[in-house]
Amino acid sequence: MDLVTTVDRFPKKGETLQGNAFSTIFGGKGANQAVAAARLEREVHMIGRVGDDAFGSEYLGHLKQEGIHCENVKMVKGVPTGTALITVAERDNTIVIVSGANDHMTGDETEEASDVLEQCNVLLVQLEIPFSGVEKAMQIAKKAGSIIILNPAPYVEWPEHWWQLVDYVTPNEHEAAAMRNSAHFRQEYEQKLIVTEGSKGASYIQHGERKIVPAPAVEVKDTTGAGDTFNGVFAAGLDEGMAIGEAVERAVVAASLSVTAFGAQSGMPAKGQLEKFLG
């Protein structure tokens, strides 16, 4: 759950500022990405954990309302639902994550969802759950022939053998810079990168040439969730059988539309809205 405060400017270290507003908004990378894909009318299954608190019950109801299959989103007793403390100011944001129940999404628990992982066309994973859960999901889906997308956020260096499991890696420009500076990064891995670059759009390599997909100009209200929108819509495009260029283009436009509303999921476009804009 995102706990969001808006303020005119970011506070300095040790400083207290008067905020303008506070709200609780549905968030979290995995859920955001699932919602973005589901709004494009794809069949989406989520695998995750929530706490046995009010946030957990509320979130499960929300996911079901979005049309997401939640049989593998389970409550963890005695543990709080994950939260993100977000400050919005100066047309940007800062985020502090408290994992809560997400830390219980281990490899053993992921394996309980093998039936879903063995049938999916596209698997989208991120790093707000333990490495063991991410790796187990990729191993099962890879064996079944799925397309695997890794969104390396929040960025931490992961095991090098993951590069053999993934088809696409979707860092933002800061995550990409950290990744390229890591000890095990190889030039050949550039072929798998799709880098989101905020208002500039996104870039990827095709047939040895870097392609740049520019973002449309929009009125920015809140950038929270833009990257998650990109990932969910990109995954939905691949699920529909789109070529990479078309999937990236649609994802860039969807991410741009998402920042025109407040909150991570509020601005995520439905299929009709996105098609109208593209048209």
C-alpha cells in the first residue's frame, strides 16, 4: 500500500515541512504491473503475499475488482502488508519500501504456484520479493517456454546466471547505469535491455542498432508507477504476439498517460483509452 504525502519541495535532512495532502493508494511493483496488464484485457495471474491486516484484505478485494486472478495471493499471519512511503514534490518523488509480507514470497512458496507458472505465456518479475522466489518462478516458466521479463527494481546486483533465464530486462536509466558497472555485466547482455528514460521514452537494441522510442508530451501530475505501467503494458503486448518495437511503443505511450493522474494505478490506461490515444 502506498502512503503518499505531497509537499511543495523535498525536505532537507533533519527538516520538518508542512505537507499539502496525505492519502493511501494501492501500489507495489508486482501489483501495479499486474493491474497495468489487466487493464489491457489480458488474463493476468498474480503470485504474491499480503499481510493479515486491513491493508491486505482491502488489497485482495481491489485486485479481484481489476479482474486479476488471486488464487496465489495469500495472507501471511501476524505480518503486515508491504508499504511504500512516498513523498511527491517538484514534479518527482522519493520512495521508501517496507517489505512486510513480501519477504515471505520465497522459492518454496513460489513453487506452490507451479501450475500457473507452467501455463503462462509471459512471466514478469521484479525485485521486491526474495531472490529465491524470483529465481524459482523464472526456472519453472523458462522450462515451460514462457517469455521472461525481469524488471530490476529496486536495483540490487543479482546472480549472473539469471541472464540465461531472462529474455528481456527493463531497467530505468539509473538502474541501467548501475547494471553496466557491475562486475558480471557483459556487452552481449545489452541485447536484452529495454531502458526506460522517463520523459525521453525508451531505448532498445534490434539487429545491432539502438532504437529510441520517444514519449509523447503530457502534463505531468505524478510519476509514481510510470515504470510499472511500462512493464505491465509491454508484457501485455508480448502476450498479444506483438513485435518488440510495437510493444515498446505502446508501453511508452501508456507510461506517459499514467503520469497525468495522481497515484501509481489511477492513471494506468484501459485498452480503449490507450487505443484512442494511439489512433
